[in-house]
Amino acid sequence: MQAAAGAPAMLASASAQSSENPTVVENRREGTLHWQTQYFLFDRYKGSGLRSPSLEGYVSETSVYPGETVRFHVSTDPPKPFVIDLYRSGYYGGLGGRHMARLGPFEGKKQPLPQMGMERARECRWEAATEFRVPDDWPSGVYLGKLGLAEERLQSYCIFIVKRRGPADLLFQCSDLTWQAYNKWPGWDSLYDDGRPKLVNEYNYTGPNVRVSFDRPYARFGQLQEMSMPTGSGEYLLWEHPLAFWLEQQGYDVAYCSNLDTERDPEVLNRAKVLLSVGHDEYWTRAMYDNVVAARDRGLSIAFLSGNALLHQIVTYPSAVDGRPLRTFGRKRLFKEDAMNLLGATTYGTGFGDWIVRKSDHWIFEGAGVRDGDAIPGLVGWEYHGPPLAEIEGLEVVASSDLVEYGNRTPTRKHAATVYPGARGNWVFNAGTIWWSEGLSNPPGHVPATSQAARAFGPDERVQRVTRNFLDRCLADSRVEF
């Protein structure tokens, strides 16, 4: 049943074929492989090895609408001219991205390393190299700003999201709060670092009195395998791009938003039929939670194609630089019972194993060709969801398995995937694994998930079919009116 890596799904969504939605129209445009970075240089001999001080940058906003402006803050050390190529991430005939614009060249300059502020926050006060008004006709999507030296071979990313003002069937919520929580830039400054000595790939502090800021570049992600290409893009290319690639391949009508938008711009939830929680979605604010629960109760379906979701509740703060809201945050408490009442499951940390079918007669498995006990190998990892403890009417456990942890080959933890109905013809599916998207596609620029303990196996037709079944059922049953 397993499809070859990168192979297209066998069946296109019936709902996707029914109209010429903006995603279908956009993906007819010419794509390119050149959205990928190729040349890298890290501070391996001067620091953590996770930073690229020769060329790095960040943007002033996590997300914008067409017509709004983003500022690009870039540092080059030593000063050298650079350009910014903007690409939209998508399917594009299997190439994975479309070139949208080139900005520059600009005269680069070395920008100062910020001192630690309140609760260890590193907030850059870099001058903007340029500001850019997003054209009115740019479609919603995840946009990669590919920074490149004009006269030398060196590149890195910055990243932002363009939202849609109109309705969409699916709302893809990027997990950028979690990207930032794990961001160690410039060296040992993630939400998991408290000043005590540790290895660069250790993320073992989970207490209070630490903050992180969006006003800084994303360092290379160092928790699992070290991959240079995604540097500057948070965790998007690691855990989320395979889902975006597959959804757009299938022709689903999909719009994109930041984690922060479910708090500051909750109208995005009223313009969609299904919300997608994607990949590593660990950090939420209380307002995010309340807004999503209210939207669920109004009829929004939700797919938690994620693991360790809603573990930590955070408190946000404005920028110390210019007062922009929601630019820094720190831990407040665990969500606990609240998370279970939304997820339909408990939320946990690391665990690895197979995704094993337990209710093959459920509609979510229709056409998948599975029987009880069938295993989709390597799909659960590295963070996951466990057995349900909350009492939710109609909740069913559709998959469960025993998991191993780091350093322990004997199964000690338990995974669960659940489905339950909402009150207005809507549904909530909890796949229970960060690696769910690994089973959907293996697009250009993506390195299949591997850790020191286990690895994912890549695209699988059964994962594709389950995802399609859930989304199509939600769209068919939806009572949401725009």
C-alpha cells in the first residue's frame, strides 16, 4: 500500500474537482525549484553552529493581507550587497514553489547582536533594508524570502504568511509560535534555554522566566537531524510543507494563517470550513483556544494533523522595540484538561512507533483497504497524542499503539488517534503525531524525518486516503455559510 516518495496520490478529491478555486488557478502558474537554498555558512567555530551571521534576516510581521506592508531586516557580516527573492510555497507541478518578485540589490551592513532583555529575550533592533507592499493579487500562502549575497554564493531564508480576506474551504494554521519557542538564535536562546550550560541540541528547560521574540532570525533547527537548507524558515519546511504541497496537489481550496491570527484576527476562523493544526503545534494562547472552541461550536471542523498540540499556554507581550503586539512570549501553564476537551486526547512529548488501525469499519478508513491491527510503519513521532481521558460524546479511538522513547527500546507510552462529531455537522480528527504530513508527500527540499531513535517511512496511500476521507466528509457535511 505504500506509495513511492514524492508520488502523487492515486485519487483526486471529488470536492476539489467541482470548482475552479483560487488554489487550483494558482497552481497552474509556472513553478521552479530555485526557491531552495543551496549554499550555507554557519558559525560552527565561533558559536553554536546554528546561526549564519554572514547573511541572516527576519520580517516585521508573521502574517499580512494583500495590500499590507512587511519590512525586511537583514544583516551581513562583513557588509556585502544582497538580494531578496520572494517565493510562494505550494505544489506547482511538483516543483514546490513559484517566484513572485526580486527585491534589491541592497547594500548590506552588520547589524548589532541584541543584549538580553526581560527574561532573557533577544529582541533585534535592526534597521530595515527595505519594506514591501504585498500586491493586491497575491494569493494566500506561505512565502519564503530567499536572501542571497549578490556577488557570492551564500543564502538563507526569512518567512511570512499572506492571508486571504475571502472564504476558503480549509484554513492551514502554521505553527509559528512553536517554531519560535524552539528557535535558539543567536546560540542558546530558545524557550528551553535558561542560561545553564548545555549542548546545542538540548531542549530540556520547561520552566518560567524565559521569553522569546519574533524580532530575530530563525536559526538552524537542531532538535532532530541537522539540515542546513531550511535555515531561516522556522520548522515550516520540516513538518508543514509536505501537507501544503499535498493539499495544493489535490486541488483543495486552502488559505493560510499564523498561529497568532487565531488570537488577533479570529475572523479567519469564520471564513473557513475546516481548520488544520499542523506539525509541531505545542504553544497556544488562551485566546487562541477560546476562539477555536467557539468556532468549533459554531460548526468549524478541525483536523489536528499534529502532535504535542496545546501542551503549553503562553502569555504574550508587545515588542520592546516599537510596541507592536504579540512579538514576544513566555510560558504560563499547561493546558491539561482544556486540551483534552478540544483534542479528544491527551498531549505528550516524545514517542516513536507505528500508527495502528483499531476501527477499520469507521468511515475515515473507507477505501483505504485496511483491517484492524494493520500498521502504518514509522508514522508516530517524534511528539504525539495519547489515549483520551475526557468524556466527549461520540468520540471513537480509530488508531492506537505502544511507543518507545529516546534511550528506551521497551514500549512505555501509548498513542491514540481519535474522531468525534461536533454539534453542527462538523467533525474533529486527531491524528496524534507530528509526522502525519510525512505520510502525505515528500516534496523538493524536504528531508524525511529522522531522529536518533526512529525515522518516518515517507508517503503512504493509506495516510493520503484517511486525510482525504476526513476533509471531504467535513466539506460535504459542513453547515458553515459565508
